[in-house]
Amino acid sequence: MRFAFTDEQFELRDAVHEMLTQRCDATTLRAAWANESGRAPAAWAALYDMGVLDAMRPAASGGLDMTEVDVVLILETTGRFALPEPIVETMMVSAPLDLINADGESAAVVTSESPFAAWADSAATIVELTASGITATPRSKVKLQHRISVDGARRLFDVELPRTPIVSTEVARAFRRGVLGTAAQLCGLADRMLDLTVEYAQQRKQFGVPIGSFQAIKHHLADARIKLEFARPLVYRAAASLSVNHRDASIHVGMAKAAASDAAMLASRAALQCHGAIGYTTEYDLHLYMKRAWALSAAWGDATWHRQRVSDWLFSPTQPVVREGAQ
Amino acid sequence: MRFAFTDEQFELRDAVHEMLTQRCDATTLRAAWANESGRAPAAWAALYDMGVLDAMRPAASGGLDMTEVDVVLILETTGRFALPEPIVETMMVSAPLDLINADGESAAVVTSESPFAAWADSAATIVELTASGITATPRSKVKLQHRISVDGARRLFDVELPRTPIVSTEVARAFRRGVLGTAAQLCGLADRMLDLTVEYAQQRKQFGVPIGSFQAIKHHLADARIKLEFARPLVYRAAASLSVNHRDASIHVGMAKAAASDAAMLASRAALQCHGAIGYTTEYDLHLYMKRAWALSAAWGDATWHRQRVSDWLFSPTQPVVREGAQ
Amino acid sequence: MDLSFSPAEEAFRTEVRRWLASNVPNPPLPSGDTKDGFALHLAWERKLFDARYSVVSWPHEFGGRDASLWEWLIFEEEYWLAGAPQRVTQNGIFLLAPTIFQFGTKEQQHRILTNMASGEHRWCQGWSEPNAGSDLAGISSTAVRDAARNGWRLNGQKTWTTRGAFCTHLFGLFRTDPTAERHHGLTYLLVDLQQPGITVRAVERLDGDDGFAEVFFDDAFVADDMVLGDVDMGWKVAMATTGSERGLTLRSPGRFLATATKLIELADSLPSAATPQMKDRIAQAWIDAHAYRWQTFWTVTNLVAGGSAGPESSMVKVFWSELDIRLHEIALELLGPHAELVDGEFAHWMKGYQFALSGPIYAGTNEIQRNVIGERVMGLPRA
Amino acid sequence: MDLSFSPAEEAFRTEVRRWLASNVPNPPLPSGDTKDGFALHLAWERKLFDARYSVVSWPHEFGGRDASLWEWLIFEEEYWLAGAPQRVTQNGIFLLAPTIFQFGTKEQQHRILTNMASGEHRWCQGWSEPNAGSDLAGISSTAVRDAARNGWRLNGQKTWTTRGAFCTHLFGLFRTDPTAERHHGLTYLLVDLQQPGITVRAVERLDGDDGFAEVFFDDAFVADDMVLGDVDMGWKVAMATTGSERGLTLRSPGRFLATATKLIELADSLPSAATPQMKDRIAQAWIDAHAYRWQTFWTVTNLVAGGSAGPESSMVKVFWSELDIRLHEIALELLGPHAELVDGEFAHWMKGYQFALSGPIYAGTNEIQRNVIGERVMGLPRA
């Protein structure tokens, strides 16, 4: 048993962190809210150059053959910076199945749980996960209708797909990877929101003292931090289960997404309340991360949806001794 | 619209409060835990002398013809003192239907929601509320088996009733009165637990200051107080609805019990946590009230049970415009 | 105890319901926190005023109906259940007006109130400053005596001024005695925003509307007849207003009953999302909305009998602000992946959620309110 | 990342599971917090000791197996899943022993540890005093030097001493420098309770058992060789212990996994009470129990790699103590009117609920823990 990341995995995470510090700060996010694509091209290009976009792609087709464990920290980091890019759709869902080319193009994905295709207008391929299998359609053949998200950088679209052949039956696995990637991003978002709040609470003074010295503030933030610190291990464990195709991987991923969604929502509540009015303005940066957290906590199945699946599994008559679920 | 009690109603409440201050203090409760009956005879005798036991009984049979509104404050007060007596079973359920004599004897009641007969061994009559109607059996004809409650004063019994004729069909009304009486007692219990805690937090010092000056203590208690202050109006409103046989009385009573149960449970959590270890001993009085709150919050249908009925009603296809529910 | 409304009150309810049914804008107006939306709302408020529905509880002479508290509550219930527009003039009508009735001279009342009720003058609140938020006594904007012109010269900055960008006047506290500290030496002033020396900068709110404003004072002028209450005694006057700010709650049960009703309709329209566990939470929220209604009836009965609202109003503020968030959280969960959309038929739920999130922050954060409850309601010692 | 246990570890798990299956008392022992129940538990602990399962992680020379942290965790998981008795000697084994390993002399280790592991000596904790609860530095019990007898004379009172009435020894802090204040001038002493000058009074716990004790010192004696660490440096030593007190959590994931499993079985046995909304809450609690398991695996991997547990342990303490209450609250709701019974087949749930309620209070209240998290984990300023 070794439940930890390798130095290499941390180094890759740190490299991405450093790159995003340069190419995906709050200014970049505000630019994405305003520009045509809603994206951060410089960051995306760098991720491509670093090989991140093809990390999960089979070596045979030019990828790095990495596993979910290798990339989960990277995804958490993209959440930390609220990277406005379809990285989960591209890196986690499409590339591993060779549904798109390894030349830095992006994919948009629709599933019954996430029916709106994010950044579809700038995607090369629209991937659909259906009960019967996966389809991949060139954007040119897809009718898109723009929908507006509360997160100004997330460009959503209703899609009208032509009949196209099933290109892969790995639906379950693709879906789980999408869920895992989103759960990881939510942990990063929660972490970032709490950092912003601690920083603010240290310097903002009322009644002659920093508001962070008030017990009410401390306890709000402590509760949010606890929720996050107990969601992360479930996310990392789910990554490991996916990487070995664990029998109960879908349950492990569901546990992770339920916990990560709840943690991100609690962090956003605590962050906003502890900031007060300043956090309620769009001039302050908090909302850029908070609105992403709102969107992703509901995407790819929200906490209630995944908890329902865990519940159905726990209480299914065919469920083997529940302790097995603990292994 | 006049949503308030009359001076007479307050005076009667005050008289009962004063009497219980004399005859139902913590020492009395500890005696009830230890004695054979689990009851407080002096307090019961006084309630009889004051006419309280027969307040809801028809004047024609020697009662005072009072309504639920007239007595709800009295019941709240008996909760405040954790009166170890079957007052709800006797005064609210049995006397109004003349199921027992007006000579100070007591009744025990069993329903599907409260299957254990409290203080049945000292009751004159065992009343059962069944789908088909109400039965009333002399204790001598009933087989009792003692069950032990976490509340040492509450003597519970499994009952084995002989076949007996239905003596009344007013089941629904009798049940609602039992629920209302229990909800009122829960408000009184919550209030008492919070008073005990505030008193303790004012004098107990740690770090050189009263613990009540810590924001964490204040906020725990404030939350419990808020829950209580918004449960009370529902209880009083339910009393009024019962007194006029309102079409939706069962829903109003269910709303009241759900709110009162939750308020009492939150108050007991806050009270214990703010007391710390001292509250965790039986030498301190808090547990005498807290354990009654635990028992009554589950009796006559717990919060979940009543909320389920409200939910079924709200979402029943036959439900008239919901706004009517507001009238 | 009599929980029925009188025939007269029921008749009033029917009259109000009829009038609203035929006059409430449909489709609903756009947000009143944008320039254009605000203008449309003003037209609606003018319509209300002409029908004497703008300020039903005010005296007839100022455009009201001398409605009783009960009639006012009935009006509010019907107003919200009819889905009528949010009142963009509410800060003047519900926060300033009660103070003017209490502290204003007859002359001030006549000069100010009717114009306020008609929407001719729109009032915004100037409480907070960059360094005076929860700690309101930290106010540093100054008013210096200008004897020559029989008035005062204002300098400093106010912030978080709701709808300040669309208003004509501001009411707020200014430090008139520079030697006094904290709550002392403050004066309650009524300021015309349309004058040189005042700059108003709109500030975008969470939902993207210009709901806030910063107001900068650079030797702006206020005449003596725009001082409310006594000079240097502004804190006492202001407390009366923040009292009624939390007292706003007096009017809001109808708002949450309406939201709870819409929530039930939403669940009915989304059968697959409306699981038993969601219905359980909806039932709880609906019960809470009614608890608030009856708690309000309890308070109003007491007020009508001559009682007064004390620090208990802090409990009310915490309760409704957190209920409002719960109601919207449940709706967003029902909507699942559709929740993030701010276009289409469900957009008002995300809009409402963002609005609800301000509840625990404004009018004294819920943390401050819980301190007040602990100290002034329950008698716990101050820190 | 490798989330599988080694063949050797799995073999150990199997061995433990087998041994427990054939040795765990059935029916379960009565509460270990009563005189008779404690005696029965001691017999069980002796049995564990003889099979070297009493202190698996200790060195062989003290009755252990030199088990790795992983084997220890595996043992604990199996121990709880087998429904084996609560460890009535845990305060010595899990709180004092780590401190003795860290601060004790070789001689002390040999004199004390094996007797502790066998249950020959039972140790209780003497931290709290009537005026030193959350504020531990308020300790006023004194130890005065008695040079003639090469030891110390103790006076004062300790309280909330878990199972003090059934123990033979006490470890705690006493003020050896009367001129020093707060954290200074305290010494960590190991006290034989069976001597004149010591009075132990059992105090009844919420559930009616004599789980607490007050210990009165009236010129009781402690020899120099029962001083742990340096004189006047007791606070540093004690902090190590309270560290491992919260570190108790290292062993408890198995406890909550077992409770969650029992909760699911309870729901299966009460189909009419197990509504979808209850199942939803059960699933959440089950997820939380596993979150705790994996958070522990994360920490242990770090410890095995040479890392150390810091203030993060405060997060763990808050998490498991509130999870324990949730698990039992759900069970009581499933039981409805049967919940209040303390006889019959379901009685252990009410018993467990009452036990769980102590979690947020002992070992530093959760309010204190949240302060620690805010200040030492997140870096917020002290009040």
C-alpha cells in the first residue's frame, strides 16, 4: 500500500502550476469572459507543448500512455486556476480513445448528465456518450446553438448531431474519466477560493482587528477546509481505481464526485460570506472561481446524482458483503 | 386576525408554571427516576385540583370545555419542567372523549407511531388508537411488559390488549391532539435547555473569561434559539387549527411536530456541546431534560415521518393550488 | 386567538388580487438593476402610485391608503404571489421613510415623502464606507459646517450603495464632529446626488448588473433643511433605520411563500429530478416559509397591540436570508446541469440564487446578527 | 500509487480475522464502564495480550509484534468489523505509551509498558481540573518536592478522568513551580492510585455508567522515577500525548466503517423506515466513513515515508467525531419510537449515540480544534 504520488507526478504538476501562474491568472480569465472563444489560447498551447493534452493517449498513437493517477494532480491544478479550456473533454475523454488528433485540437463532449457542449464552437470534434456507445462528429457537421452560462468563460451549446456510427464502446470508462477530471478540478477550485479568503481575512480589518481573528470566520473556513481535505483522498483513490480498472471504479468515482462537488459548494459559500460585499462584486476575482465551481459541481452528475448511484449499489440485493466495498 | 393568547390563557399558564416550580424541580425528576411509578404525584394532584386534567373535557361531563388554544401553553410549560406524567395521554387524548373518569386517574395511549404505553402500570385505562377506531381497556385487563427508556422517568410498556369494542371513531382528532401536545412539550424542553446553557455560559470561565463571550458559543446558541422561535408559531397555529377543526389541521399539526422535534434536537445538541463535560454527567441536570427531548422528538411521529406526510400532501395530484395551503 | 381575516381585509385581498392580475407586467420586466430595466420598473412604480398601491400603509396625504399592518401584509402576500416586479424604490420607501415619519419635521415629510412614493425622487442608502462595513461606526466621511450657505460641505466616500447609479438622492451618516469617535459626532444627512462635487460610479454585482455604486463626495453641499434629526445625533437616527432594514422582513413572508410555491411547481415539472429526497427538502423549505409567515403574524399582532420589535428582528433576518438560499439551492439541484444557464426558461433560478446570496451579507452580516442574538436576546456577555 | 496490500499484509489480515472469529466474545460483553463489565473486559484484554494482539505495533519485548503501521491499521479494521469489545485500557496504550516511548527512560519503559499491555496496570488520564478544561494551562494541582523521600507530594483535584474508578495508575500534569504561570512550571507525573492520600470518586456518565472519575490528592506521593521527561517541562511532554490523543484517530477508521456497515444492515432490516431520503443520508455517511479511511491511508503513507502528523490532526478529530454522531442519528431515526429504548435488540444504538456525543467534547472540544485549524493550518491571526 502506497497512497501517495511520485516525485515525477509532483514535478509535472508543479510545471503545469508554474505555467498557469504565467498564462492563466485572473486577467486571463477576464479576457476569456470577453473574447470570442471564451478560452485561454496561450495556456492551451503550452499544455499541448508540454504533452499534457496527449498524456493519456496511447503511445502507439503519439501519446504518453499515462494513467489517471499521473494526471489527476494536473487536473486539480487546472481547477485551481479555473482554466477556461475543455481539458477534461479533450485530455480525459477524447484523447485516450483517439477520438481527436494529437495536434492540439480540442473536443467538446455531451452526455445525458452534461447535455451542453462546452467550447463546442472552437472544438474540432463533438463527442457524444450514449447508452449504445460513443460517437465523434466533426464540428462542421454539427448544428450548434449558443447557451449562456453563469460562468462567462464557459461557452455552452445545444448540439444537433447527425446520425453517425459508434466509434467506441468504452462509454463507461470515458464517462468515469470525465467525472474524475471534473472532481479533481473542483478540489482545485475549492482550494483556490479558500486561499483567496484566508488572504483577505488576514488583511481586512473591522473593529480594529483583522476579520480573520474572529472565531466565526475561522470556523466557517475550518469547516470548508475539512470538507476539502476529506474529498481529496476520495478523488485520488478514484484515479487509482480507474487506472487499474477496479471492479467498483464507477462507485469510487461517484464517491469522489459527490464529495468534491459538496466541498466546492461549501467552499464557495464560506468564501463569499467571509469576504462580504467585496466578494459580491465582479471587480473582485472570487466570482471567477466561484461560478466555475457552481457550474462544475452540477456537471457530469451532481452530488445527489452520484450519491443516488452509490445508494442503489449499497442497497442492491445482489450487493456482496458491504465490507468488500471497503477494500 | 389576532395571533396571540388572552390574559386568561397566560394567567393559567403562569399558575401552572408557578405550581411546577414548587412541585416539579430537578429533585422531583430525580425522585421520579428512582421511585416505583416514575411519576410526580404532587404535581399531578395539583393539576387535577386546578382542573387542568379535565380542561378539554366537555362541560357536560364535568370538564371545562377548553380548546387546544387554551391549553397549548400549559403543555409547553409541562415540557419546560419535563413533567414526568402522562398529561398528553390523559388531558389531550382521553379526557376530551370521556375515555377516563374525571377523578384524577390517568390514561396510557398506544398508537402505531407510539407503540409503547408510557406510565401504563399506574394508568386506569389503556387507550389504543387504531385505523378502525379507539378502544379503551381497564388496566386490569391488559398484559403489560416493562420496557426501559433512556429517560429514567418514562416507564414504557409493551401492551397486550384483549379484543374490545370501538368506543369512539374520533381517531384522527385524538391523534392530532397527542401530536400537538407533544410538540408543545418539545418547545418547552428546548427553551429550558437553552436557559440552562445560557446560565452556565455566563458564569463558567475559561481563558479568564466567561465561555459565553466566545463567538462560537453565541452562534451555537443563537442558531438553536432561532430554530425554536420559528417552531413555536407553527405549534400555536396548529392549536388554533385543531380548535376550529380546520380542513388542513392534520398538515398544520404535522408542520408543528416536525419543527418542534427538530428544534428540540438542535437545542439539546447545542446545550450539551456548550456545557462540555459537565453536561455529560448525570449529576448535572441537563440530561433530565435532554433525554425527555430525545424521547418525545421521536414519539407521535418524528420530524421525518410528519414531513413525509406534508410532502405527500403538497405533491398529491389532487392538491388544490398550493397557495391555499397558506391560508 | 382568531386566525381569520376580517371581511373587509378579505375584500381588500380580493381587490388587490384583481388589480394585480390585470396590471402585473407579463412577460416579467427585466432586472431593475440595469439602466433600462430600472426605467421600466419606474414606470411600473408610477402605475402603482397612481392606483395608491405604492405605499399602502402610508397616510393618504402622502399617496398611501392608511392601510393597517394587516392590510399591508395582505398586499405584500398578493404582490409576491402575483409575481409582480421587485420594488426598485424600496430602500427609500422601507428604510428612509420610517425614519422620516419618526424624526422628520412636518415640512420635511411633505417635501420628501410624496416624491419618494411616486418615484419622482429615488433614494439610495449611504451607510457603508471602504473601512466601515460590519463596523459601521468606522465612518470617516465628513460634513463640515458652511455657515455662509446655511448648510454643510461633504467629503469622503460611500460604497455598496444599492442602485446608487440610478438614484437621485442619498441618505446616510457623515461625521460632523471630527473630535468625536465611533458612534458619536455623526449626523444623518439627506443628499441630492445631482450636483457638482458628487461622482457616482456603478459597481457590477455578482449577477453582472450594476446593482451597486460608489459615491464620492468632493465638497458637495447639503442645506440645513436636509438634516434628519439633531446634528451629531445621527447614530440614534440611523439605528432606527437599520432597525427597519431588518424590519424589511415585515413585508417579506409573501416573497418566500411565492418562491416555495414556484419551487413545488418546478418539481412537478421535472418528475425525474423530483426524487423523494428532493421532495423531503422541498417540504421542509415550504414548512419554513410558513413558519416565517406565522412568526410574522405573531409579531404583527404584538405591534398592533402597541408592542415594539426589538433585537428579535436579528433572528428574523438570519432565518429568512438562509431560507432564501435553501429555496434556491434546491431549485438549482432539481435543474442539475441546466442550473448554470442564465438564458432560457429556468434562468431566473440562478439569478435568484445570486440575489439570495447577498441576504446573509447585507443589512448586517448574519455573523453580526448572531452576536446580537447571543448578547441582546439571550443575555450572553460581550466579548 | 499502489492501493493493494502486500501478500504478507493480506496473510496477516486473514490470520487476525480467523483468530477474532473464534475468540471475540459472543454475546458481546456488557459495557466496560461498569465495575463488572470492566472486569470482563480485562479478561478479554488478557486474552489479546497472550495472543500478542494487545499492542501489535509495540516491540516484541513489551508484548507486541513490531507490526508496521499498515499491519496495525489492518488489525484495527478487522478488530472493529469483528465487533470485538472496546479497549478499556486504551488511554494507557494509545495516549501514555507513545509518550513513554518518546520521553521515558529505558528503565521506565521496562517497568511500565509490559504491565500496561497485559492489563496488570490500568492507566487513566489526569488532565482536566475543575478550572482547567478547554483551558488546560489553568492546571492548579501541585507537586511539592519531598527531598527526604526522593519524590513529590501531590495536592489538588483532577476530573473527567475516564474509567478512573477502575484504574490502578494515573498520568497527568502537576504544577511543580508555583511561581510559574500557565504552560510553565508543570511536570508530567505517573501516579500509583493505590496509596493513602488519594481518593477516587466515580462520576456517572450520560449513559448511566461510571465512566468518569474525580481524583483527589491529599499529600499523595510520587517517587522521582515516576517523573516522565524533565521537571517543569511537562507541557511539552503533554502536548505530545494530546497529539496522539487526537492521533487515536489513526486507529479509528475501522470503527466507523463497522458502524456504517451495521447501519446499512439496520436499514435492510427495517424496509418501511428505510425511505429513499434515509438511504441517501446513509450513503453519504458511508462515503464519509470511506473518506476517513483513505485520508488515513494518505497520512500513514506519509508517516511511513518519514513525515509527521501536524495540526492537521485537528481536522481529523472534528471529522470523525461529527461523523460518529451522524451515523447514530440516522440509526435512531430509522428506529423511530424504538430509538429511546435501552433494552432489547436495538439498545446499542442509543448507547452508541450517547457515547458519540462525547466525541466533539473530549480531547479538546471541536470549537478549540476549529480555532487550531484556522490558526495553525490556514494561518489566520489569533484573536
